Amino acid sequence: MVRHVVFLLLLLTLWGNSLTLKLPTRKPKMINCYFSVTAFTRLYNKMEPEQIPDNLCTHLSYAFFDISRDGALTLDTLNDVHVGKKWIERVIAVRNRNPKLKVIAAVGGEYFKERPQIYMNMLASKEKRDLFIDSTIRFLEHYEFDGLDLCWIGSGEEGDVEAKKNLVIFVRELSKELSSRNFLFGISVSPIERNYDVRAISRAVDYINVLTFNFGDPHRTSFAAPLYGQGIMNVNASMSFWMDNCAPSLKLNIGVSFHSWDLVLEDERYNKPGSQAMKLLGERSYYNYCQELVRVKPIFDKTTGGTYFTEGRKWTSYESAQSLEAKYDYLLSQFMGGVAIYSLDADDFHPRCGEAFHLTEYTQRKLGGEYISSGGISCHLNDENRETCHKEY
């Protein structure tokens, strides 16, 4: 921490002198922001497409679309929202404010979790794969999306050779059709499952979102997304699996979640990581718990790179700017492509707790290439007046 502050103070001192210091911007990283359709359908804290910032993300992934039993991409699920409320057009319209923004259609995700067999059946059938590809191309062209995110968060049981082979065939077929029409093609994968042909998938896609969160144990106080520790249930282990199996690091995005992991302690006196927990309370969006941070003392665990706080018998693991900093320093050191945020609508968009979209704003300052950010302080690279420095945590 002292090193970071000294470095920033040195830069600020140089700025303060008559030397006109102009530091070169560095190439920005990919900041892929998921935006959930549930943001509009939930009863409280709705977020309209018009509230989506156009300058924080490089990619905006509309999540999620589903497939039918015959394999076609379908709007039947929440059709009244997608089409009736013109949500698709309204999300696409964000690009009018920033033509560089890429708007991606994400297929699968939560629907894959709920009905995995429908997706696996499509995978195993050439006829259904063809129908999916044809319907997807028509859909992307009709609504003017920039690409597709195949959110394939289950790869079959480890050792399921057939499922592993079929996924490669499918991804290659899909890649051929998408690339011939200049559509981007990304895939989002489970951080834990190992039944992926990493080399083959990496060659077929433009980027890979490794969804490195939800690692927590409901029976012990554990972190939802630690950088290290908890056996293989951590970000480093997941990303290392993909890199060790020949995925180009520049194609890899670390997944971060703006949702908490809330547990009930068995005894509030024993509240350190690894303590006994009675049950999982569930997850909350950052905008739901950020106000609690005023009255509690968040603790950053240097060993794991995770943050938590306790209040009575409640134990909460969450993504803070400090834990994000550890992950972002890690991805920069490994020359990775960027980050996949799940999700933009879980950030403090109201805002209730200070800066609107604070976690996403910090992500942009850290990875966007126009700020130098270290030790919780971000300063614009070429601001001689020092008016655009931010205290992140």
C-alpha cells in the first residue's frame, strides 16, 4: 500500500512542477457488461435501458435469450418485455450515443441452468444445431446486434467425450457462419467444470468469459470469488486451467459479480473465514447492501483477495473496489483480455451510496487506459490540475 501511495505522490509532485508531464495512455482492456432482462421485470429497483451508461463498457451483453425444444433461438420467454416493451431496440439504441460500443446477444445462461437437457439435446443433433444457427443469424441481423455470447455454463460430466466433442463441432459451425457476416463471437464458461476442449474452443471464438464467481461454501464462511485459496475454488485456479491448456491470455476475460454471498453464522463470535455457517441466505445486488457498508467494518483478506463484513449473525462476502483492484492487477500481469461484469444493473445505478455505477466506474478507470490507478487512488494520466483523482476505497 505504501509503495502505491508513494508512486502516485511522485506523479502528482511532477504534475505540480512546471514540467508539463504528458503520460501516454495504454491500450484499454475489454470491459464486457452484462445487462439482465430481470432489471426491467423485477418489482423494485427497476432499471430502464435509457439508464445504461454508454461510456463505461466496451461491450454490452443483453442477457439472456433462450432456445426452444427444436433448437431455435426464441423470444417466447419474456416476449412481452423483449418485443412488447421494445427492450431490444431500446438497449440497441444505447449504441447511438457511442458508436464504438458493441451490443451482444447472450444466449443460455440462467436458462441453461434451468433446462440443461434442451441445450445438450440441441448440441447432439445436426438438425437442431443448424436451426439454432439459422435462427440466430436472422435474429442478430434483424435487431442489428454486433455479435453473440454463447453462455454455455455446463460442458457435461467430466469424461463425457461425446458432449465435449459435440461442443467443439457446434462452436466451429457457429463461428464459421458468424465470422462470415462480421459478427463477434464470445463464449461464457463455467469456472469449475473441466470438460471443455480449451484449445479448439479458443481457436473458434473472439473472446472467452470465465465466470469466476459463486465459489462459496454454504456451510462455512467462504468467499464467493477469491483470487486465491479455497483449494481450486478461486479465480487463479480457474484462469490457470484455461491458460495451461493453451487458451491465449488475450482472449480471456475474468468474470466478476456485483452480487453478495450472504450466510447465517452458527455463532456470531466465530466470524472469521472458515467458520461454521448454518445456511445460505442468498445473494443481493450491490445497490441493496452498499448502504450497510457505512455502519459495518469491511475486511479485506490479503491472503485470498476477498472482502467481507459481518453484522450480528450475518456474514457477507462481496466484491469491493479493493478486491476488484487485486483481480484487475492480476489480469493485467497475465496480459488477459479484460473483464466480464455480471451485471451492470446490480451496480449502484440510483445512486444510493455516492458515485453512480461506482464499481463499473472504477473498472473503467482501472482498465480503460486513461487513468493510472493503484492503492485505491485513480488519477487521469494527463490532468495537470489534479482535478480528476478519485479515492476508490
